[in-house]
Amino acid sequence: MHKRISAFAFFVATAASIHSVAQEERLTLDWIFSDEGRTAMTMPRHAWLNADTLVTYDTRLPKSERTLRTVAADTGRTRDLVNADKAIESMIEVLSPDEPYEELGWPNAFDPSGRWAVYTKSSDIILLNLRTSEAIAVAASDAEESSPRFSPNGEWLGFVRDNDIYVYNIADGEEKRLTTDGTDALMNGSVSWVYWEELLNRSDRGYDWSPDSSSIAYLQTDDSGVGEMHYVHFEPNLPRVIKQRHAKPGEANPRVRAGIVRIEDASTTWIDLGTNIHEYLPRIKWLPDSTRLAVQTMNRDQTIVDLFLADANTGSASHLMRETDPGWVNIHDDLYFLHNNAGFIWRSERDGYSHLYQFDMSGNQVHQITKGGWALRPSGGASNMDQAVSVIDHDAGALYFTALEKASTERHLYRINLDGSDMQRISAEDGIHAVWFSPDGARYTNMHSAIDTPPTLRIMDRNGVETALVADTGSANVERFDLLQWELFSVKARDTFEMPAMILKPRFFDPNKQYPVVTYVYGGPSAPSVSNSWQGRSRGYFHQLLADSGVIVFLVDNRSAAGKSKIYANTIVRQLYGPIELNDLLDGIAWLKAQPYVDPERVGIWGWSGGGTMTLQSMTSSKEFTAGVSVAPVTDWHYYDTIYTERYMKRPQDNQAGYESTSHVKRAADLHGQLLLVHGTYDDNVHPQNSWAFSDALIETGITFDMMIYPMRKHGISDNAAQRHVYQTMYEFWKENLGFSD
């Protein structure tokens, strides 16, 4: 009798426990897209104000409480840097905006002395005095102004107005115009869309101050020969037509040259590259002595990068080094000139992996610094810069860098001597580490997360010892919603290549049941989706929502996407989003369907941008998927831009067969499974014509499909209402086509 009572008590306690868990608060779309949900796992914006002080801006706080705050690097002590209410009031007084500002916001930059912050608001530029919380108008006019940058000595602020370069003297409040020939098609110090998107990491880095603050090196871009795209607004009654210069594969690119303009007399010296024939001018960079400039050129096929040294006074240039690759050369920002003309450091994939090399000033390779079957990868660093090197300690003869040495799904910080000896891993915890070093290189901020660890932001010394905690997202929301745990593993492709993979199983998972699956993909070259990082924000929470509804979520990275080496990335040359990527994905799906807990008749796939492209590739070249959601896909490479497309596919006139075989429009009649096609009508990245062409082909073949169009939204469909609507639409689509209930 005692045993029966004990068993009954255990049963009741267990049932109550299960009931309690079942009554836990669950994620909802309303919460995911609320202000709280959007910012719950974000880290504060931050930058080093000086060697000892970090400045932060925490968007997790209510807008009325957000301000610039300083954090002492050694103690973690914080204080308000400015009076936000006073600063906002001053900004409104200076600019007279149509609507008052709800919050101060994060500035474009801080000056070297830590006295000023510069803001761009409503296409005007203002300086905020960090000591008085008062704003000063720098460029407040009817013209559009952009790209403010402080000179290294802090005396000047450069900016671009109507495609000409200006400088503003902070001490006397006078501005000076440095170039005078800017037009809608001729841009000085600014760049065309295709350079912004594909070469400069979505930043308008069209000019660069000399280290001594006496000159500005800049790109002059002639867009007059580039074709125009048109977007039709649904307002007003006679719709407005928006035009944009956009270079299409095989057609004209912007013409770009480099010049050096002196602040003193506003005279420009143009860089003379002699007989060098090139298509692109992807990078310019000053040497530390301010008398020379490093200039990189690249051919149209993007297989050759030439590095020149140019005299800043005369413009004459001499060839220094050539980088080649049979597939394409990846452009980066890891070029560093050592003290005392001791040579330079350059990142290269010449041995099949991304590594660092030292060269002398004649362009001869001295030695390879990092080695091994792993790659360097940027993680943190300067904004919009592709830098894997975090800092160089010239005195100690060492450098710090981030790489995938431990695992392709992780990012870690390392130290190595310039001669290649004594490499050490500095970061300790498994996962992703994004680092930003202080100006003196003595410490760094470390933004860390792992698949089972929410994000934190800490200040560390250069040896990886924590000196201050800046922000910790904690476990409150993990516990509040009882978030499910991802599993990280690998799946073997048919040739035994280990593909990184991850899976999220439903709550109360029963291995004896069969579940529907949603597969998320991206698949682009060296653009992994699988990582040992916290899966938060909109997409991560949406996948949790699906799992709460009894759906398995699955991700697998094909070999070219995994980022392990350039050798694997090069397998997709001339057939981007073609059979190589598809075979790997299908091998992952074959593993998935072999699991007894997966219903092979209810497997879906979805992706955005390149992932939307991969979704269409999968649904028109296989019969493995019950349904799919393709958001903003490229459906034919003729419709995308020159630089990205030709990097992998080359020009259409040189690879006609490749463009034909990878065209999803050509295979529309082979669509298998129910499709939801999503696009914004003002997508200036993947143009709406992609979805128009694919849907037209489906109509011609009599195939029905679902479509959701977002008026005047761009590639990210990013406003709050539209984002929520996209995910609500997807959720309802999956419910209907995979047969699950809330």
C-alpha cells in the first residue's frame, strides 16, 4: 500500500510539474516585434572614447532614458556623458525638424579628443559638445549632406554635400569647399551603390584623411554610363518614379579614379597608374608618413588585385605587389605598414586559407605569419571594415587577430609574433567573440555569446582577463519563455565533407513521433548560417515559435558557405547557387529525412535574399520539399549587379551556359511544392523584377502560388509593421502547408 501511495504521489507531482511547464508564458509574434522583443538580446552600442574610457548607448532602455554613458575600463564605473534632454532640445532648436526627436541616438563618430560627437540627422550634420550637451550646426542646408569624419588631429570635420567634399574648421566655425565639379552622376568622396554594397561593406567610404590631417585622399566616381533602375511609388495620385544607377552584369560599371586634395589650397593631384588596365579601384589607404598612398586595383573578372604605392605630392605610382586567385580575390582591409619602412602585412588566401603574410617594401614575401587548415575571419573591429587583425603591437613585434582556428562555427581572438611564432588563443569560452581594441591596444571589449549562452559585453585586458562587465542580457527571457535548446553538430556530405548543422526540436519532444520540419537556408559563398552563437532576434525567436508549435527547425551549411577555406568556396565559380550547393543541401536533407522522428512528407524550406534564391533552387531542382518561402530572391543572375554576380559567375557574355543553367526562371515549370514568394517593391538590392520574372514564368505554366508584396519596402522589409506582417504570413503559410496547430 505504501508503494502504491508513493507511486500515486509521484504521478500527481509529475503531472503537476508538466502542467506547470505547459502553463509557462510562450513567445508570441506580438512580443517578438515589440520594442522589448526587438531589443531584449541586443548589446549597447559602444566605442572607445580614449584609452581608458568606453562610451555606450543602451537601446534596451526606454527611449526617454537612453543617453551616452561612459564606462571606466578598470573599474566598470559608469556615468552620464551628456544630458540627453538638453542635447535633444538643442538639436531641435538648431535643425527645426518636422517632428521632435524621440531619443538622442548614437553618433556617427567621436573626435580624437573626446570632446565632440558628430550626428547626421535629416540629411544635416551637427556637432554635439559632450561637455555642455549643446549642438552646433555644421551643415544644415537644403542640400543633402553625409559622411562626416573627423580629421586625426581633431581640428577639422570633413563631409560631402551634393557630391562635393567640404571641411569644417571646428575652432572658428568656417567651412571650406575642396571640390567643385560634383553632379548627380559625378561623385567626389562618395561612391555609387554597387561600390557601397559590394566592395565597401555597405559604407560610404569614399574619402580618407591623411594621418597628419593636411590632405584628403578620395575616390571620384563617374556614374554617367551606368544604367538606371526605376521604382514606382503608389503615391501621389500620379505616382512618383524613383531612379537609381545600378550596374547590371556584363554592362557598364562606374568609372572611378583616386585623387588627393590639400586642405590648404583645395588643389587635387590625381593618382597616375600608368598603363595598368583595371576595372575597379576598391581601396585607397594612407601610409603612416602621410606622403604616400596605397592604391588597390582589380580587373573585371576579380581574379587579379594589384597594389601600388603612390606619391601624394606628384601622383606618380609604382607597382608593389600582385594578388591572384583562379576563382576571385576577396577584397579586405587587412593591409598594414610597419614602422621604420620595415614592410607591410597583408591578408591572402594564396594557400587556400585566409592567412597573414609579411612583405618587404619592394613587394617581396618575407614569410607567412599564420598557417594551418583554418581561416582568419573579421569579428568586431572597425565599423564596416573587413579586418581580421585587431591590433599590431609594433614594440613587442606581435599582433592580435580573430579566426576560425578552433572551429568554423566559432570566432576567437589570438595573439602571434610577427615572425609566426608563439600563437596563443586569448578568448576562453566556446562560441563567438567579437572584439574592439582600445586606441592604445591595452584592452578590448568582448561581445560574446554561444548557442547556450546569451550575449554579454565585457572589457578585457589584452591577456583576456576581464576588468569590467558592461552589459549582460542574462537569463530572464530564457526562463520567462522557457526557450528551447539548439543542438550543434555536423552532417556528412556524400564525399564525407563535414557540413556544420544545427537543429531545434519541439517542446516535449517524443522520438517515437514524427514531426514536420522547416529548413532555414542562406548558402552564399563564405556566408555560414550555422554558428555557435545565441539564436536571438527576429529570426531566432521565430524559429522558437515554430518549435513551440511542434515543428523541427533545421539548418545545414553547404561547403562553399561554411567558410572553412577558399578551396571549398571556389567550387561554385561559374555556377553560383547551382548544383554544388544543392547537392550538399540535399545530402543534409537526406540525413534529416532518415531520422525516425521526421515526417518526410512535411519538410519545408525558407530563406531571405540568397536564402530565397536557394529556396527556389531547391524547389525547382528537387522534389524534397513540401513547401517553401522565398523572400527577395535572385531568380536570374542577369538581374543582379556586376560586382557580386561577376565575382562568381563572370560576365554573361563569358559564361552564357552558367547563366542559363542557374536561372530559376528557366526552371519555373519544374517547381515542386507550394510556394510563398515575398518581395518589396522598392528593393534596390535584389530588384523586384526577379520575382516578377519568376511569377510570370509560373503563370505561363499554369502553376499556382502564393505571393506577398510589400509596397515601397526595401530589401530588409524592415519597418516594424512590415516585419511582423512577413513573419505572421510565413507562420500561417507553414500552418496550412505543414499541417500543425498552435
